[in-house]
Amino acid sequence: MTIMIGGESGVTSETDGAPRAYTAALVVLATVFFMWGFATVLNDILIPHLKSAFQLDYAQVLLIQFVFFLAYFVMAMPSAKILERTGYKLAVVIGLFGMAVSAAGFIPAAMLESFGLFLVALFLLAASITLLQVAANPYVAVIGPAQTASSRLNLVQAFNSAGTMLAPLFGSLLILGHTAPGSRAVHPSAVTRAAGVHTVELPYALIALVLLALAVLVWRVRLPDLGKDTRRAARAERDQHSLWRHRNLVFGVPAIALYLICEVGIGSTLVNFMSLPTIGALTHAQAADYLTLYWGGAMAGRFVGSWFLRWMRPQRVLAAVTIGALALVGLSILSTGHVAMWSLLAVGLCNSIMFPTIFTLGIRGLGPLTEEGSGLLIMAIAGGALAELQGVLADAIGLHLSYVLPWVCYGYVLFYALWGYRATGAVHDERLSAS
């Protein structure tokens, strides 16, 4: 069957069977989105856990996020080349298999009690997720009408948020809930530290098994894909165009990067923030349960946002939630106690539609340049590595005041929603065929 994609990657089908095929593809990909969200947000549990186990300061422990998101910068464009050669389906299978192997790498890191090996495993895990991101995000955007691309990607990203919501509960139960007594002491004993480090072995072994099973499932499911002939035609056409003519992409790349500083910086420090005596005075395990509300808000917001985006312009919805995030982070900085705690938790609801909406606005009108544009936008996820700056700020001026960094970054996202999103140099007529 042959599918025609219009100027903004909308799809119309020549056969009645296509909608069913794409529905099945979206169901499978929703599971993939869930798993990479789950694996990513477990970092928010690893940070307080390994901070205690290895007695690290904020700048040191946030190397977890620095290394994780650095992989996006290193691997995004190579992933785009892999996607160009393999097609969407095989790229997703390779990414899932790589995730499984990387998750299994946490076991020797724990056995050897090496923070450095944890960082290596996290880098490899993120490198595999990068390939999934480069393949899955544009795929979801192009297999339906262009006018509902933001709605469709927000809907599937909601399952990503379901993974981010459940990960803290999983981590709280199997990691923080099994932290050995005395592991938070100023100078824990070697036995106590080892007991804390080894608690990550079982959770990541289970994750590796699930990822392997999912890779097999994706391999066996028939997914619509770019045919070889159309991929060759698209490569020839790319030589006639330049990514830098597309203002929505040029301004969208820093918008993604700065948004990730907000999402990662807030999510990574919330457990420690809610544990402060002046905020919530919670234990790490209790705070991890509340962290579920932060990511649960993102999930709920994406389901609701997916509906709103079917009839509202995505840039207007993006502007509204960004204003909400600015107000909530500002309130948290200026207050203490439960007001500061709940206002920061509520930011998750505002974050919900930001990434998928910026992404679809960024690739709008790229045509045969969609894969490369997607690679640049996914590379921008490396902005999450700059959440390390919040760790530096937290050590220098205190964790509470360090949230001024995400507040400033949200300001740029608002600029993008108001002006930077406007597309220039739109390209038309890309062809997609099912394989």
C-alpha cells in the first residue's frame, strides 16, 4: 500500500486497512514509550539513593543526569543515520535490545560497588533510548493527519508519562524501601554501603528481561515503514534543502534543551527538596511516593492535552502551560513548607505537553529533512545534562534557591510558544509506504 504525506507530514491512505495498521503500530509504540520513560525516571530514585550510598554532594551525584543526557548529544545524529539505513522498525528493535544490555550492566556495577561503572551503564542506556527517540517520535508524527500530529504525539507520550509515574513507586519499593539502616549516616560502614548499592541489582535485572521481551514483540509485529525506494528518493531530495532555513527548527532546538533542564532539574532534586526540614521533612521513601504525583501530573496533562490539541492551536496551549510553570516555580522559590512543595509538584502538570508540542512544531514542514531535524531535536535532549548546573547552584546557594535556573529556562520556552514556533521554508510531498 502507498501512503502520501503532505507538507506537514499528514497521511492519507489508499487502502481501508491502513488505519487499523497504524492503530496497532501506535499501541506497540505506546509500550516502547512507557518503558523508556520508566527507565529514565528511575534516575530520580538513583540520585538520592547513590548520594547516600557513596556519600556524594549534589554536583557529584547529578553527574548521573549529566552522563545520561550527554548520550543524547553524542548519539542523536548517529542514530539518525542508523534510522536512515535500517528503517523505523529495526531501529526500534536495536534500541530496545541495547537498553536491555545496558540495564543488565547495572548488576556488575553494583557487584563491584563502582559509581564510575554506574555512569558507564547509564550512558549506554541513554544511547539506546536516543535511538528509540529519534525513530519513534517522528514516526508517530507522520502516520496521521498533520493537523493532529501534536495531539497524536501527546497521546502516545502520555504512556511515556505513565512509565515516569510508576517508576518512582517501583524504585521506592525495590530500591529506597530496601535501603539498609544507617546508610544515610555521615560515614556509613563498608558493609552498610555495600548493602545499599546492591539493592539496584534486582530492579534492573527485571527491567532487562522486560526490554528483551518487548524487543521480540516489536520484531514480530508488522509496522508500516519507509520503503527502500522512497528512502533513497528522500535522500536525494535532502541535498536540495537546508535545515537552517526552518526557523521553527532552529529555535526549537534550544527550546527542547532548556525545557529538559527544567524537567530533569526539578525531577532529579524533588526527593531531596521535599526531605528538607523547611519544606516537607519527609524520608526519601516517602518523598519518592510524592514524586509519583509530579510525573502523574505529566501523564494526566498529556491525556487531557491530547484532547485539547485536536481543536486548539498547539502554540497557544504551549504558551498557557508555560505561563503556569513560571508562576508555580516562582511561588515555590518565594515560599516554604507545603506551599513550596505542592507548587513544585504541580509543575509536572504544566510540563506535560511541552516536549511533544515543541517537537511537532519543530519538525513541521521539514518534509525529506524530517529525520535529520528529528535528530537535532533529540540531540537537544542533552540539555538535561545541564541540570548539573542546578547541582552546582544548590551547593553554592542552597537547593531551594537553585530553582531560579528552571524558572529562567521556562522564559525561553514561552518565547518559542509566542514567536519562535512560526514555520519558514516548508517542504512538501514526502512519500511513505508500508513494508
